Amino acid sequence: MTGNVGAAARAVDVWKSYGTGEAAVTALAGVSVEFDRGRFTAIMGPSGSGKSTLMHCLAGLDTIDSGDVWIGGTKVNGLRDKGLTELRRSQVGFIFQQFNLLPTLTAEENITLPLAIGGQKVDRAWFDTVIDTVGLRDRLTHRPTQLSGGQQQRVACARALVARPEVVFADEPTGNLDSRSGAEVLGFLQRSARDFDQTVVMVTHDPNAASYADRVIFLADGRIVRELHHPTAADVLDTMKSLDGDDRLVVA
Amino acid sequence: MLKATLKSVLARKLRLVLSGLAVVLGVMFVSGSFVLTDTLDRSFKDLFATVYSEVDVQVAVRAKVDAGDPEAALAGTLTADDLKAVESVDGVRTAVGDVIGSARPIGENGKVLTTSGAPRLGTAWRDGGQEELREGRAPQRDDEVAISAYLAETGGFTVGEQVSVLTLEPKRTFTVAGIFGYPGDRDSLGGELTTAFTEPVAQQLLLGTPGAYSGVTVRADDGVTQAVLRDRVQAALGDEYQVKTGEQLAKESADEIGEGLAFFNYVLLGFAGIALFVGIFIILNTFSIIVAQRTRELALLRAMGAGRKQMIASVVVEAVVIGVIASVVGLGAGIGVGALLATLFSTFGGGSMQLAGIAVPTSAIVSSFAVGIVVTVLAALLPAVRASRIPPVAALREAATPDRPLTRLTVAGAALSLVGGGALGLGFVDGTLWLIMSGLLVSFVGVALLTPLISRPVVSLIGKLLAWSVPGTLGRRNSARNPRRTAITAAALMVGIALITGVSVVLTSATTSITKVADTQIKADLIISGESTNGESSGAFAGDRMDRVLATPGVESGFGWYNDAVLLDGQQKFGVVVTDVPAMERIFGLDAAGGTIAPLREGEIGLDQVAATALNLRQGSSVVVQTTKGEQRTYTVAFVLAKSRVVNDAVFLPRSVVDELALAKISSAFVKADAGVDVGSLRRSIEPLFADNPEVSVQDLSSYARQQAAQLDTVLLMIQILLALAILIAVLGVINTLALSVIERTRELGLLRAIGMRRAQVMRMITVESVVISVFGALLGLVVGTALGVAAVQALEDVGITDLGIPWAQLGSYLLVAAGVGVVAAILPAIRAARLNVLQAVSYE
Ligand SMILES: Nc1ncnc2c1ncn2[C@@H]1O[C@H](COP(=O)(O)OP(=O)(O)OP(=O)(O)O)[C@@H](O)[C@H]1O
Ligand SMILES: [Mg+2]
């Protein structure tokens, strides 16, 4: 089981559909993509284009119909629940749009939860680095209900990073935040890729958010239709417009 | 609105099933009790109608002291002259002298055969009687008997074999000449064991008097009614005789059993009440959780203009629906359980107790629905009101409602606990049952209201002891998350455990007291006593045996006692004749409070302090005494014993009245050995004196005390089994709370799984939460129950429970059971939590 050493995550001709018969929906139609180690990638596309599905399949949260998915050197498809759990715990970090934290735990406990679950020791130096980067030092003993939405998302980011996973997946992490809080989270994701060599994959609808990424992939109807490198927000917006023109049916 | 409610009930089937189940079990208990007792009642009526079917009028000697023991010796016997007098009454077709008494056959293993409540009878065989010979022939010689088919089956006897029987006399052996059944192909009438002797033998063995009869059974001439004949016979014989019609006797016997059954029914209903009380907690909790979970939905309804009353109605309607469904199911299940138990009961007598057919009395139906619906609605009322108070704006806010302060709850809880405790205390002092019951209920509610406050520190402490791993910590925190929810769930468990603990403390204290009295007060080395089965004691022995015991080398002194009910100034008391009063004084360590303790002479009686106080008598007072067989006489009180732990509420009579007692035999004897004599070898030399009577046992003091105490263990076991239902319902409550919490926390569980928590860890987390709640409930129950038990023991001092005994091992086992209950209750919710689809859980709304 050896994958491409350079890629942190890789999808090879992945097909995925929901439902059967007439109601069947093809969410992914032969997607092949590689996410290089230490890069920050944004996935964009109209609603229903398969962004979340792709991400779930990459992270082993959902099964695929055919093709192969690799995280680092591990082939994800074919793993049983135990293997997937292990994968999620050590190789993958998650940031959801909301409800990322356990209300009974403090911010610090939430951050170290993946390590605690696995019975691993916290690397104090790394923990401090992460905490300082997200700027949560004075909020560690707070419960999620005592934190603002932006702070909660930063805690979620810290948690995703603390186990040094192969890839961090973020599904619209700034979807519920105002632009300033969003910028903080995005800045943090950008830095973790740049400074800590952390691979980050983020789904977003916001061209401005996408402009933080090293690379932007555009999905439409379950296929990758365009790719940009180091774009500005304006580049992203233009591309979105042009894709809208290509396919009127999937106007968001 | 109604439609929306019904839809939401159906949509949440799990919730319906779980909260309904508590009501179903309670209602099942209620209707089951009614069906069972109704069926048994009718069956006994049928039985006695059969028993007395060939009796028009029956004559017996009127009892002077009614002891109410079916196997006890008779109040008096009738003579052949009495029989002639009856025969000569106009309208009498036949008059047959009955000879009926107690006869206990000995089984093949040498032990006396026992029944489950039915009598063991001896009779004189009568050709043409109710008995129908099935095998062999009637007894003709004095060493022959016929036995009932059920006796033959129980003892494994066949025609031609030997059977030994204990009667008024020690063991006698007979040959089985025949085996008989009863009309309707019955093997037995309600499980009795009957041995039929020839008449002279029966008269000697059963009545102790040759030529005597225990009663006369009369058949009337055609056209003469039972009542008319009864009046004629009564007039002819006079008031010393008791004359009753067959119908009257059948009704009286059935009524007597019916009273017992009614009491049994009350006991069962009491336990059903406890179960339903626990059920209220569960339903209250379920509805509270549901209302909390539906806060947004309800607020949305409010925002759209639904009124408060509509909100209350929507919850109450849901409760009524659940109540009705649960009542129907519970009624059905109760009928099944009642029928099953009745069938089981009927098989005890070897199928001899023919059931009158299962019917569902109206009382069962009415009470099932009343109880089921009232309980459910009552429990839902509080959550309903809470639902109506949800502000419309809650629809827009995040669901996290802030913890409401517990001050009001705590104050109310403290007040209720005090009121309940006070009522309970008063009830214990006067022995008023309703005060005790309502005091209990109110205190339980009070403690339940206090529970949320206690739960914070205690739950986190229990949690810390139990859980150190990450899932454990999460589980512990989850259980501390909603103090009210945890508290009610735990309180439901508390009720059952508290009651069991209270009963255990009282019974252990009783055992401790018995042992303590035996150890410190009674200076006897050996106790000779009869066995007691079904509450009736048999195995008495004649006075000359006692003389032989006393003559045995190594015996220093001893005394035997005869006992029977006597009337003192018309009040029934426990009367005792002691063979050697000074020996009793020494062996029991008695002191006089008035007069001197000395052998009683003719016309003298002795009393203990309790009896003297009850009868308002002192040394030197005179009192009219009526014994079972003797005439009324006036006695003088020669001595009054100081308060003692051995003798309680007894009247001592002189030896001259022995023959006036129902049974002129010693029921137990206390023997002191010479100094330095080995008690074991003394026992072995006394035992052969009673070789002909397996009902008599010779025991050393400690095994006697242990045997006495062991009887209480059976009582405890019965109560534990009945209260287990309350605990079972509480377990449902734990499952319910966990299941609803799992649903409520779907997203969290999904998140935990998404960041790598294993299934086993998820299950452990839920299990820890469950165990923490259960152990918390058990601890509460142990504390409350011990307090209850201690209070009851204080109140029961007069009855002879003088020493407090705390059954630590039992209490520990209850705690373990509770922990086990926690693990079991967690199984289903844990599996459900572990099986959650991670993706769906994360995006669960
Ligand atoms: N569990 C499911 N069952 C059936 N169809 C699904 C399921 N999940 C997704 N789909 C369908 O698969 C397609 C892709 O869905 P996906 O959630 O990946 O889109 P998305 O690009 O993330 O959209 P959005 O921007 O709205 O989040 C859609 O057509 C959607 O309807
Ligand atoms: Mg999506």
C-alpha cells in the first residue's frame, strides 16, 4: 500500500451516486485529483456540484462506488470501521461549518480530544505553537457556550491541527462567520500550510475565502472543470462567472 | 393541532414505547391482581360449594375461645347421645357423626408431608360419603386406612403399602387399603391431604376420646329447607351447640378465604401503586426531555400564533394517547399474567384446585384505565405547563437553554421532605397505615426535588471513582450535564431501592434482636420444639416425655410449655402453662414487677408487664378466665413479670388447667445442661426420646435462633421480588433517559466519531453515564432507606425489635445490582449510539 509520496491525499477516478433507479443522483462522476503536501487547496462550485461529497469520500466519512482514495500511504476505500476510525483519528482533521465542539468540555479539552481518545500524549511545544497561532491562550478554560462563533471555529481549527494529521478538511468553515472572524480563520489555515507544512483542503462558496488558497479547484456536476493557482478574489469570481455561463442549469 | 400531536406521537415510536412501558407494567400489575384474586375467589366458592354439597345442616360444639386454626384440636366433641338427639329431630333424613381432625402423614423420606396452605386432615371412613373409591377398598381393620388420591400422589403411596401418620398421638403405621377421589374426578378438594381411618381409630387418634364425634352432618327430608331444619336442630340441642346450614358453611369458608384474598389483593395493589409512582417519574422525565428537545418547534408554533392553552393541550393529548394505549396493553398483559398465576396456583394442589374460569372483573377494567390515564396525564402536566411557557423568541435562539436556578426546587423539596418525614414519624408512633403511606410518598417526592442539588457534587464524585479514561470522563460529564434529568432518573431508582433497603434494615434488626435475645437472655442449652408450617405449629408432645427429658443424665433443669388462646375478661390472650415456673424464671432471667415468681396454685395466674398494662391488672387483681374447654372462673393475679425481652404479652396459668386447653400437649421445652456437659452429646441422648415424632426437633440455642431468623429471609425475598418491579420500571427510566439523550446528542456523537472515537469508546461513554446515574440513585435509595428502616425499628421496639441491625452486605449488593442495572440499561442506547452513521449524525438537525 504505497501512494504517491508527494500527495497527502489523492482521488483516482472516483464515482459516487446516491439513490437507485430513477431517483439516482450522480454526485461524483470520475473525479481524479491530488492534494500536494503542505498546500492549501480550495474547492469551489455551485450548490449540489459534489464538493461536500468529494470531501467526505476523501476523509473516509462516506463510501465510494468505484475508484480509489488515498490518504498519505493509506488506501481509504476498503478500510473497515476500525481502520477508518483510526484514520480519522490520526491522519485526518475536520472543521465543520458549525457545531464543532463538545459543550461539556473546555476549549483546551476540545482541542486535545483526538489525542485523548487515542490515548496519545500531547506534544506541549506543538500545542503551544498552535494555541498562539490561533490566539486562544486566554480562552483555554472556557466552555464553547462562552465563546463567540469565530472563537469556536478557531478552537475547531486548533483541534484539527493538534494531532498533526496528514490532511485537514474544512467544509465551509467560515460560512457562519462575519468577514473579520472569517479572515482570522482563513489566515490561520493559510499559515498552517505555509509555516507548518500542513495540507489543508477547504470547501467554500466565497471567492474571497478561496483567494487565501494556493490552488482552487472548480467542480460542476461531479466533475472537475477548472483549476486556478494562486488566484486573487477577482480571478476566482471571473472563473465562477464564466462557468455559470457554461452551464445555466447549475446556477447557484 | 390535534392532528399535529397525533402525528408527532406516531413519529416518535421509540419514545412512545419507552414511556408507555412504565405505565403498561404498572397497569399490568393492577389488572393482574384483580383478575387473579377474582378467579381464585370464584374458584374457592365453587370448591366450598362442592365440599358442602352433601351437607344440609352441620352441628358442632360452640367454641368458647375461637383460635381460628383449621388444624387445631376441637373446642369440644359430641357424644353418641348428641347424635341420637339430632336424629330424632323432625325432618332429619340422615344424621352422620363426623370424626375430623389433624393427621399428618410421613413421606418416604421420613419427613412430614406439607401442603401449600391446605389442611392435612384425618377422618373416619363412611360408606356412601362424598369420597369415591378409585382403587382397593375401604379401611376395615384398625391398621388400615384409605387415603386421598392427591395424598397417594404426593407421598408416592400405593394400595398395600405402609403409611405412617402423626395425629394427637405419635407416629402410627397403617396399611393403605384404598385410594379415593372426590366428585368431579377431583384428586383433592383444594390441595388437602386426607387419611381416612376406621371410626374407632379415628375417634381415638383425632379426637382423643373413644366414641366421640367432632360434628354431625345432617341431610334433610324432602321438602324441608336447610334453614328450617337448622332452626329445629338448634332448638332441640340448645345454645351450647353450633348449628349451621351447608350453604352457610360454604359461604363462611369462602368468605374467610375471600378476606385473605382481598388482603392479598391490597398487598399486590400496594406494590402496583409503588410501581406506578415510579412510573410517574419516568413519564415526567420523558415529557420534560421531549419538551426540551422540541423547544424550537414549540416556539415556532407560538410564533405562528398558537396559544398557551393549545400548547398545554398538545402535550396533554399526547399523554392521554399514551395513557390509553398503555392501559389497553397493560390490561391485556395483566389478564394474561393473572390467568397465568391463577393456573400456576391451581397446580400447587396437584391440579386439584379447579379454576372457575378466567373472567375480567369490571374493577380490573375500570381501575386499569383510571390508573393508566390519570398517572400519565398527571406526570405530563408539569412538562406541559413548561411547554406553554416557552417564549416565541426561543425559535430564533440557539437551543442551549441556560440552567434554571434550583433554589425554588430545593426549598420545596426541603419543605416536602420535612412534612413527609413528620407524617411518617407520627404514623410510626401510632401505627397509622395511611399516615405512613402518605408520609412515604411525600418524603419521596421531597427527596426527589432535593436530588438535583445533591446530584452535582455526588455525581461528579461517583464519576471520578468510576471513570478515568476519556470516554469515561465524557460520560461522567454528560451525566452531570442536566441535573434535573439525572436527578429524576435517579430518584425513580431511589424509590425501589429505598423501600427494599428499609425492609432489609427492619428484618435484619428483627434477626439481630432474635439472636441477641437467644445469646444474652435465654440460658437454655437445648430447645425442643415442633416444626411450624403454614403458620400452624404441630409437633407437640405429651407431658410424660418432658419428665423423661428431665430424667436424662446431664440435664440440670428445664421446663416445657403448653399454650392456647384464652379469654381474660373477654379479651383474647396468649395463654401458657409452664411445667416449672422457677426453672423458667432462671432460664429466661425473669424478674418480678409485682408479687414473687413461684409455681402457680389453683386459682392463680401470672402476667407479664405488657399483658398487665393492656388488661389494666395488677398483682392481687382478679380476672375472669375462659379456657377453650373449661368453664369460666375467676383468678387472682399472683405475680407480674418485669418487662423482659423473652416474654411478651403472655398469661401464665396453673398446671391444673392443662386438660382445659385445646391441645393438652407441650409445644416447646427449654433445657439447661449440667455444667461441663457437652451440649452436642446431650442433644444426641435426648433426640431418641422423640424418634417416633419427626415433627419434633431438638436443637441447640443458636441453631434454633437461626431457624427462627431464617423464616424472615423468606419474607424479605418475597418483598424483594415484588419491589423488583419498581426497580425494573426505574431501569426503563434509565434506558429512556439515555435513549433520548443519545438522540439529543446525535450531532455530538457524530462529531466524536468523525474525529476518531471508536465504537467501543462511544459505548463505554454511554455506559459510564448510565452507571453513574444508577449508582447515584442507589446511593440515594440506600441513605433514604436506611433512615426509614432505622425510624421503623425505633417505632417497633414494643414488638420486640430492640436491636438495630444494618445489613451492610445486602446494602453493598444493592449497590452492585444498581451498577449492573446501569450497565444493562446502557446496552441498547449504547448500541444505538455506536451504530450512528457519522455523516448523517454530523448533519443531523
Ligand atoms: N445523502 C444523500 N442522499 C442523496 N443524495 C445526496 C446525498 N448527499 C448528497 N446528495 C446529492 O449529491 C449531490 C452532491 O451533493 P453535495 O452535498 O456534495 O453538494 P455540495 O457541492 O456540497 O453542495 P452545497 O454547496 O450546497 O453544500 C447533490 O445533488 C445532492 O442532492
Ligand atoms: Mg456542501
